[in-house]
Amino acid sequence: MVHQAQGQLVQEVATGGLPAPPSRYVLREKDRPTGGGAAPELGFPTVDVQRLADPGDVEEAAKLQAALQSWGLFAVRDRHGIPEALLDGIHDAGLEFFHLPSEEKLNYANQTDGGEFQNEGYGIDRVDTDEQILDWCDRLYLHVQPEEERRLRFWPTHPPSLRKLLHEYTLWSEQVAKQVLRAMARTLGFDEEFFAGRRVGDKVASYARFTYYPPCPRPELVYGLKPHTDNSVVTTLLLDRDVGRLQVLKDGGRWVDVPVRLRRGELLVVVGDEMEIMSNAAFRAPTHRVVAGGRERMSLVIFYQPEPNRDLEPAEELVGEGRPAQYRRLNVKTFGDGFWDAFARGEPTIDFLNARVDKEAAAVSGA
């Protein structure tokens, strides 16, 4: 049975005029966010995907490699090709959806006809136990690619523009993701289809997540979205135009703020768990979180995943005597299902599924 807290929408809680969040959202004192730091002196990494498309542009490839090694994410400059009007339009349409009356939004609720929780649809993330601390956000989660697998009953018809805008944005964003995957392969000395074609597949599975963060009366007590890594090969992220609060865990355990305002029209690209596994840790998925605040915020994320019937394992070309396999083989669907279990518990999926190869065993195999 679905947990009784599953139907409690954060947006409704936030409009109740409470002086502080209910106890279900309040973190233990040791877990409470204390604020992030400014980006290092070298600044936040930005990459030009048009230049990345040129195999001879060594300078831009070096910028990508540095961003992947030091951050695991980077901003994609406005020359990605996505029209600015489309970026503004999809953001505004998503925000308009969350501003609809609750009864209208619940037409797309993330529960089955039998009342069970499912990933797709509108609501909050999965609640498993009474002890689980909830995030201060609501979300709309949709399967967007392949197109023939879309379940349109979860796609809102209001505002009327949202479906068309999301379709267009999905196609544009997928091109950015594929360009990045091709460039990532080249930085390792492989051909462009090393990840994008042979390991991800021709029919990329992708999911969109609109996340709405209402104003919080005591933001220092809660997480907007708990620390996590992404269930993806790569993720594209359209940030709120005016409100920041996305933070990345850097070396040494320091939380660093992603700039509140990237250049207008920029996207964020984030390395996901599946890429970490396929690259045998040549690329690592960064841990990130969202802290709550006193202003509303909305973001749109698209997760790109391999075809679900494939196996997820380190590429054999990246395993050798000096670099043993760091991860076990897992089916893509098994890993995806495990992500939701791990996320509900606040654990990294790779660790939750025991996907890492034991260090001693890895040392012996690489000896």
C-alpha cells in the first residue's frame, strides 16, 4: 500500500502559514545545510558544444576534460542551438502548471488506478517509511523518449503549450547530450560512438523532471532536494532564471554553489552514475543537492539513460592490468529500479546495489 504521507503535497503545506516546516521535513541537526561556498577562483566551468563538435579543437576538448575531472558537471554556452524563446517558454509553462489548483494537477497524480505509487506523474517522491525525512519539493516526472513509449495521460493539457514545448525541448536537449557524449569519448581517445551509439544505444531512454520548490519558512531546517547522484549517463538541467540554491560537493567535502545566474540561455550538463560505471570511473558522477529558500524555484531536468535491455558495466577498453574493473555488471533496468529504492533511503545507488568491486579483489585482479 502507498504510504499515507504520499499524498501530502509540499506546495499545500507551504501555503498553510506555518511558522516552521512540519517535523516530517526537518533534518537532524548534524544533517542540516549550513550554506555553500563561492565557486573557486578559476570560476565555474563552461564549454562550447559547437566547438566540441570539431575534433580538431584541442583547446575546447581540454576545457571539457578539466571540467569533467574537477567538477563532473559544466555549463553549456548559449551556442548549443536551443532557441532562447523555447527555454523561456518551457520554464514558464512548467511554472504555470505548478500554479494550477491542486485538484487540476492531481489529474496527473503519480499513483496507479489501484492507489499504488509509480514514478511517472505529479506529486512528491516515493515515501517508504514513517521515519523517512521528506524533501521540500513537488515534482512532475515524465517518460519523454522514445516518443512511442510516452504515457500521455500524465502529460498535462494545461497550460495548453506545455506538451508541444516539452516535445521540442526534448529533441533539442537530446542533441546537446549526444554532442557531449561524443566529445567525452574523444577525450578518452575513442571514436565518437564509443558511448553514444555502442553503449547507450540508438533509442535513448530519457525522462523529464520538473521540480517545484515552494518558499520555506525555515529553509535552514530542510533539504529542497537531498544529496544524490543522477540515474543517467548524462543529465541536462535548465535552472531557474532567477533563483539559485543548487550546490555541488567538491573535493574535501565542501559544498559549492552553482552560480545563481549562468549566462542567459546556458544549460548545465551533469555526469550520471551510468557514465561513471561505463567509463570505469574515468568520469565520476558528482553529488549535488538543492537547499530551500524564501522564494519559489523551478527547474527542468532531463535524464538520459541507455536502452533498458542493455547491461551496465565498465567498457572493456577501459579495463586492464593497471586499471581493474571498479564496478560489477548490472542490467540497466535493475540499476534504474534500484535508484528509486536508494533515493528514498538517501543512499548512493552504486553503494546501495553493491555495485563496486571489492577493493581487495580489484587489487588482486590487477596485480
